[in-house]
Amino acid sequence: MKKQIALNVFYTLGIIASFLGLKWGYEQHNYWALGLFVVTILLFLYLKVKLTRDFRQSLKDKANQH
């Protein structure tokens, strides 16, 4: 449970950092950086959604055991 919370915080910080990088890349007209930050945002969003689904499933499994 603590590991999942820590991962969720890490993914959220990654999304925020990538968004700030995206903004920087746009201001600098650095299109390679824009592409990189778009990919990292998508990666962190995918991992966060997957983690959330797994967490909800584990909560349902715990509830069904009792």
C-alpha cells in the first residue's frame, strides 16, 4: 500500500515536471524537447492509470475476502 502511494506521488511529480518541460520547450521553440515531454507525459499518465486500476482491484479483492 505504501509502495503504491509512493509510486502515485512519483508519477504525479513526473507529470508536473514533464508539463513544465513542455512549457519550456514551447517557449524555446525546441521541438525535440516538446516531443520528448509529450511522450513522458503520456507514459506517466499510462502508468498512473494502470496503478490506479490495480489499486482499486486489490481493494475489491480484500473486501471480497472478508
